[in-house]
Amino acid sequence: MERTTEQASRTSRPIEKINEGDLMARLHKGYANLKKQIHNVIVGQDDVIDSVLCCMLAEGHCIVQGVPGLAKTLLVHSISDSLRLEFNRIQFTPDLMPSDITGTDIIQEDPDSRQRRYEFVKGPIFANVILADEINRTPPKTQAALLQAMQEREVTAAGRTYKLDLPFFVLATQNPIEQEGTYPLPEAALDRFMFMIFIDYPNLEEEHAIVKQTTTRKKQAVERVLTRDDIVLFQEIVRMAPVSDMVIDYCVRLARATRPSDPLATEKVKKYLKWGAGPRAGQFMTLGAKARALIKGRVTASFDDVKIVSKLVLRHRIIPNFNAEADGVSVEQILDDLVHHVAPPK
């Protein structure tokens, strides 16, 4: 979770010239403009948009689960258009190979010397915003190629390593309906995603507005309101934002309370969970809470910020046991009970 040298070098100079209050105001205003542009094409889904953008500002990646037709692709495309970022969509299929994502070496002939040499052709992973559509449709070998890029911000091909441009954000989708012929992501792979976000059906008014907006010749445009450097700066501001030891302690307590063998575990956790979340959950809850506080115009994260992001961070990191399945107890019910019983430190 440490900053890389490249990230620090790209943002240290402008931050030194701007005071803390101006930085916070710049982030808050930039976020408001960005969300306004997204709402030009996306109806409703305020919580989903907040969660996705919080994840991006915290330098994380997120996985979105929802039935087809809920504008997952349109949301990511709108974000990249508003930010002047390069966007690529990768449709995962059972026959997709790792080189289809990362790129491959091809033989090229030099026009002057007539000598042949290998030249690396970059794959679709070389973009700022990646939509990994139906990531559970492809075999583990191809999934692993994407996961290395997510964690290390680099790609290895034919023994050579290529750095990815910053910012780099992956939004992966899963279809909860069709499970036949899929390759579920292993727990170690899911742990690399900061948030898991559920997209639900729109309400009656929102669905009316969606149908009205998308059945005419007029298309809503998205203006580019932020640059690539703005996002890299905002990500650094999130890292710089102060956070109290009590908020960090609350994040750690929530993460530890998901482990059945831990003294902090609740009764439901002990009864219904096989495995709990690792230390990365505490890191992501802290970063997510900081990002959420900043986009709401506050300097420091509160316990309420932690509560809101806790389910996004924990829902794909805990593993129910047979008792949960037999009693019909869902992950969401376990997490609701967890947040209710694990009190913030006093």
C-alpha cells in the first residue's frame, strides 16, 4: 500500500506550491463537476457513482455485480470521457489468452537493414481505465494476467517488464445470473479488489427517465472537466489526508471481528464464517473512508465513513460456512450484524 516513487515524483512538486485548504477545495469542486457530467448520461445510482469514484481516488480497483442492462459499461465509459483518460473494454471469454490482454511480440523487418527483430505490440491493458467485462468468464491463467497489472501497475511479457501509465483503474463486472461455464475468482484474487459494489434495479421514476432519455435521437454529451494530472493529484491528496488513530483502530477492529477465532468476533461470525478478512481490509477501509470524507467536503474521516465503506470492502473477503447456507444466512446479514455489534472505540 506504499506509494511508488513514480507516483510521488509526479505529484510532489504541485502539492508543495498549494496549501492544504486549497487542495481540499480543489478536490471537492473537481469531484462535484465530475459527478455532474456523469449524471448527464447516468440516471440515479448516486451511491454506485460515489463508491466507484471513491475507489478510483484511493488508487484501488473495484468489482461490480449486477444483472445486464444496468449501465455498468456506460458508467465507466462516462468516467473516462469526463477525465480525458484512455479507456479500453476487455470482453472476457473462455478462449481469451493472456497475450490478448497484455500484448505480444511480433516479428518486424527493419526497412533499412532488412534485419528482422521482435517488437512488442501493447494489448488493451495499456490504458488508464479498464472495463474487465464478465471477468469470471475466462480461465484462471488469463485472470492472473490482469491481476498482476492491477497489483504491480506493470506487465511482464517475454521476460520484459513494461510500466503502465498512471492513473490506472480496473472495474471488473460479474453477472450474478449465469453461473454455468464460469471460472469464479479465487479468494486471493478477489482480495486485490478494493470494493465490491452491487448495482440494483432503478426505481420507477429513474427507470421512466432512463427509457425517455434513451429512446430519442438526442444524445447526452459528457464534457471533459478534469485531466489525468488532476486525478493523480487527487489520489495523492487522499494519501496525504489526516486520519485519527481511533478511526484506524475502528477499521482494524472491524477487519479482525470477521475472523472466527479472534476475540473480537461476533456470535454470527463464529457460527457462520469459515474465514475472515486479512489485513488488506483494514487498509482499504481506511483509504476508502478518507476518500469519502474528502469528496463530501470534509478533511478527516469519521466513524460513519468507515461504516459506509466497510461492507464494500468486506463482502468479498469473508467466506461463509455450511451453517450459513443451511440456515439461509447471507453475507449481507452477517455484515449488518457485525457493524451493529462492533462499536467504535471511545
